[in-house]
Amino acid sequence: MSASGLRGLSHLWRPLWRHRAPPTPPATLACSSSPIGQPTPLTHGHLFGDADEVCPGIPRAEFGQRRSRLAQRILAGPAATKSLGRASPLTHARYQHHVMVIPAARRKYMIDRIPYFFRQDTDFRYLTGSLEPDGALIIAIGPESQASTLFVRDANAREAMWEGARTAVTEESRAHFGLDQILPLSHLSNFLSSYAKTHVEYLLWYDYLNPTHDELHKVVLDFMHGGGHQGIESPRSDIQALRVIKSEAEVALMRRSCDIAAQSIATTMSRSQRLKTEAEFFATVDYECRMRGAEYLAYPPVVASGDNANVIHYTQCTQQVQAGELILMDAGCELHGYTSDITRTWPVRGVFSEPQKVLYEMVLDVQQRVLQNLEQVGQATVDSLFKEMQGYLQVGLQSIGLIPSSDSPYHMMSKVQTFCPHHVSHYLGMDVHDTALVSKSINFKPNMVITVEPGLYIPQSMKSVPEEFRGIGIRIEDDVLITSSGYEVLSKSCPKTIDQIEMLIQSSTTSSNSLAAKKPVSQLGQLRKETGYSLSLCKKALENNDQDIDQAKAWLEKQALELGWAKAQKLGGRNATQGLVGVLTRDNIASMVELNCETDFVARNTQFMDLLHDISLANLENAIPNSSEHLSVKHTSKSDLESLACSSSGQKLSDIIALNIGQIGENIVIKRGVTLSTGSGLAVFGSTHPNVSKDPNRVQCGRFGSLIALSKDGTGELEEGKTMDSVARQLCQHIVGWNPLRLGDLANFNLANIKPDDETPAKPLVIDGDDMPPEDEQDLRNRELENATIRDHEELIYQPFILDQEITVGELLITNGLVVHDFVRFELGKS
């Protein structure tokens, strides 16, 4: 802002503007009696790490950088906002001058002079670090400069006696906040009027549709009605676009806030057997957070026992807890302006019942699968995580019999939403539901913080569900930092597996009864754990077989097989276009199988991958025995594969597939299989893309797969640093990417035809003038050119090598003394 922009207030600003000194060093501030109405490094040294911090953990320079980045964003116009899902209705980039008004929060009162708890407006705090009520920040933005002015409450000795010191309008205060000016709030109207008089065209940035301070709003409305501005925009979206990506200082505070809440919930969990009411659980977590350094809880916590857990935002905390119930606690704390948000569900007396275990393990599995989507950096969004959660919940609910697999996809998804009606994620930061104006469909970026919180809610009133599951509500929520290599769970110090929770609660009491509370695993629990069938089916199996586990297992297998075949017949007509390609290699045999299902969610299920492993292993063991130096290639049809036996159980693959159809509730089809086998002298290799399997001893799984057979030709040596294995894996990658249709004849590979000598230009196929060849010769050459083009695209040896397109695959092979004998490529859903 130019000096002329404030001419009307020269008696206030000119001494500071013209002779402004650099920020006063802390040692000088210590000698000043001018108060700053909030903690500082000098008054509250135990809270601050460095003398240049305005708020604990956030240095003065960072606040200045935030304001500068905001100004740059405003001047850049809508293009700067595109990546965060916001498009401004005004083409404000053509305006050179902007004035922004960010009000502080106002103090509110319950009755008479009894105030409500005060929390500063988040955007105001983000840009200033000021914690006082009833103020405002004005940022004047010009083409080459910006100026920030903080307006604070006028001095009032009587009010200060009741409510504490106020920040004074002094050079020391200005220097502490690192601003251009600090002025009394009573001069805001004159300040804005003066700005309007000295600027012909400017945009006003003020959230006039959502005012937070009545008195300030009236001042700004009067300014708006005075004219002069060319339009009005809310600055909230632009500020939140900055806030959603945390600085390193903010990340450090988020880590501390999340760790405090995680440890406090864990401590509360450990004291469960001593606590009798929801209110006592509330008081314990509140106390523990404050004792670890948090200012207060970040929001009214949910502390819900029994059926209360099915009220998603239950905050009454008035009920006694009962033995045998679960308690759901959703709590977080605020530390120096940064929040945490964690949910855990655990048994009040320290031991999960079998129905509780079934549901809890399913929700935990869903959360872990959702988290895996964050491993691919920049690929996931808040909304995409929600869709993933719905798919995983669908599979889980079907597996325990709470959703019939015969329903249409639409009805199944509708039922999933009945069991979990809320989103799985939101942004987290200075607010619990942080940066609400930032789109949920943008890809995650490093230093964003989100929650991951799947839930399952079965109230007592849900009569369509087996009785043992009713009255159970479960949510598991963690706070997650997006990093450049994946993600980091910030709330990891809070236990969440069944073993961790039960051990924590039972080991924390001195009561001998409590120490003995670890009951032996029941027959029902053992049967369910060993077979994986639903709780109700396991219960029925024991009842029908006089509680004999072995007989119950046999009964379950028979019933499950009958049920699976019935479902397989019913679902057989459904379209199965998703799935995985599996590659398995052992010694000199390589197997590749395509297994199809209906949805991508099932394809990424561990059970589906285990089935693909069993089929791939059976296909590999069915390969043509080969002790010669020649290669054997065997393509296996769907029916031939189904007739094979599983090596681990001896069951036919067709029966195993039927069992999986019964458990998963989707049509599953073997599409095709192939094996390459050879004796000595040749080697076979295979790979998939991407490889979603993490176990090197199991089948590789992906949407594409390739097998290749290689040998050394005896005339050349591998280049330095290369092995046959490494070259083979690169060739498999090339085959997946370039999709060659034929191998080509390496023995007659003619390098000159595809790479003419630069010193002897190739003869053109079309020649002008008298040298024009006869028409039939010209046609012949054109056909040769066309055939060469087709050959280069379709034949492996003539294709540019995918990792170094300066050479062909044929050159790579010749240079390294290798020969490709055959290859096979599968692509999911293609012939």
C-alpha cells in the first residue's frame, strides 16, 4: 500500500509508517511495560520454544509468509485456486488493488457478564497469531506491495480489571506480531473510508454472508454501501486453500496434539474397570489431555456406552456403563490452536464377546484397507476413500451375513449406508472439521492431515439383524499425515487391535478377578476363528453337532459347499469383468491365471487373492513335465482348471470357487491359464503390473501379467551390472507396456533396416523426375514400408525398448547375448 492510501489517518499511522523500525528484539521487549494481551515468550516461557514465536511453535516469520502467500494468491486470480477445487466468480486478476477484512471472533456471554468459553476465529488466528476477541485484520494488496494492519480493542482500564490485559497500540506490540501497523478498533471506519478515497478501482474481500462480529459487520456494511469497490468476494476459500497444507511447524504441533489425545484415550481405556458412568470416562480423558499440556478438548466428546454408541454425535454422557457393553469414545484435544480427533471402541470390562469381536474385526479390517489406498502418493482423495470404505464394508457385511449377496448393487449400497451413514474422512488441522471449503475430490498432497474413520452401527431397533449383534456401535478413527512417500498415522500410540486393548485393560488393574478375566477361547470363538464362517452359522453348527468342534467343522464345510453351489448357480449369469491376473514361478515353471469377479473391491480382498494363489499353484503343478532343453507352453481352459485339485486341501477348484462365491457373495470365474516349463539351459520369468501382493512367496497379482522364456546364446556377455533376472523383469515390463503380438526372428534381425547409417542416407521410396521407378516397383516399396511399420509395432524384437527407446529390444538382446524363446501376455478382461 502506498502512503497516500492512508492520508486521512496521518496523525495515527505516519510516525509508524515512515520511521518503522525492524521488529523489536525480545530483550528490548522485556524492558517494556506495554502489555500484549496474550502469552508471550517472556511471560510464559514454559509454553514457547523460541523467543521469536508469536504463538507456541509458530514463529513470527511464518505469519508474515502466510499473509504474503495469500496476497500472491489473490493477485494470481482463479488459476491459483484451480488445483484445490475452487473457481472464483470474479476475474479478479485484472484488478491491481484489493482490500481484505478478516474479523476476530467476538466474546459472547451466557447471562449478564458470565462469558462463554472464547475461541478465536480460525482464519484470523492463522494470519495474525492474535488470541484476543473483538479485533480485525486489514490486508491492503497492491501490484508491488502489501500492508497488514491489526485493529485491537481500545484501551479500557475498567474492562482490563475484569477480563485481563489488552494489547496496547504501541511499537512493541506491532513488532511482536510482525505487522505493518497496529491501530485501535475505533478507527476502523475512518481507515476504510480513507482507503476508498485514494483507490479508484479495488475489490473488497469480506465474508459478508457469514458475519462473525455484529459491530464490525455494521462498519464494513457502511463501507460497502459507500461504493468504490468493484465487487465483493469472501476470502475464506483462499485462506483455507493455504491452511489445508501444513508447514513443518504446523506438522510438529499436529503430531503433539494427536499424541496427547492418543495417550490420554489409552490411559482412560486402561482405567475402564474403575469407571462407572459415561461422565467419569469424559472427565478422565479431559483431565489426561490437560495434564499432558493441551489447553482443552477440541470438541464435546462422544462417550457412548452400549446402544448409545449408535447415536453418532451422542454427547449427553449421562448413562451408567454396564458390564458386557462396549464404550465408544470420540475425543481430541487442542494444543496451541491445532486439534486431534480420535475414536476408539472397547469393552468396558476388558474382554470382547464373540459378536463384538466379529463386528470389531470387520471395522478394523476396513480401516486398514482404506489406509492402504494412501500408499500410492497423490492418487487418493477424501471422496475416493469414502467409496473404498463402502465397498469394503459391503464385502465385510456380506461375509458375516448382514447383507444378502442376492441383492442388486444399488440395494446393497443402500444397506451399507444404513449400517454406516457417515463419511470416512475429513481434513484436520486448526479446526476439527478443517478447511470445509476445500474440495473433497482433490488428490491428497504431502503435509495434508486427514482422519480415517469407518464405523458400523446396529441399534437395538434393527430387528432385521441377528439379536447377538444388536445394540453394538463401533467406530475406529485415526489421524493421518500425508507424506511424500505415503502416510504416517499420528495417533498410532493409541491401541486398536483386540489383543492390544484386552491386554491394556486387564493388565492395568490390581484386582485378582480382573487379572483372571482373560477367559479361555470359547468353542464358538475357536470354531469361527478356524473356519472363518459367520457367527450365527458357527453357533448353529455346534448346536447341531452336540458342541463337537470336529463334527461342526465337517457340517460347516458341507453346508457351505451346498450354499456356495446354490449361489454360484444363481450368480452365474452376472457379468464378471473385474479381478486379477496372477503370476507364480517355481524353478523352471511359470504359471499365469486370470480370475474374474464382479467388483474391484472384491478383487483387492485378501480372500480373493488367496483363491488366486491356490488356482495359480494348481495350474503350475499341472504344467507339462519337461527335462529337455526345449520350452513347453500349455494353455489351460476354464473347465480344465476347475477340474484340478488344490494341493493344500485336495478339493477340486470348482468346489473351492463355489465356497468363495457363497462367502463373498459375488460371481467368480476362472477365465484362462497358461504355463511355461523347460529343463536346463532355459529360464522362465514372470511379473504383474501393478503387483498388489506384498508377499514374495505368494502369487503376484495385478491387472496385467507377462511370462517370458530366455536363454544365453553363447556369443555375448551380459552388460556390467545386469543379470538375466533383471533383464527378464525389464522385458516383462516392456511386454506389458508395448503389447507385442509376435516375437520376431532374432536370427534374421536386420539392424540396418530399422536404423540406417547416418553417413549413407537410405534411398527414398518415392523419387522425382526421370528416376521414378515403375508403378509396380513403387507399389512394392510402399507395401514393404507398410509391412515394416506393422512389424515394428507388432514384433517384440523391433519395438523400441520401453526403458531406453534409443535402442530396440533386439539390440538389447544381442548386446547382452540373450535369446527370447517365447512370451505370453494377459490383460484383465481382454482375450
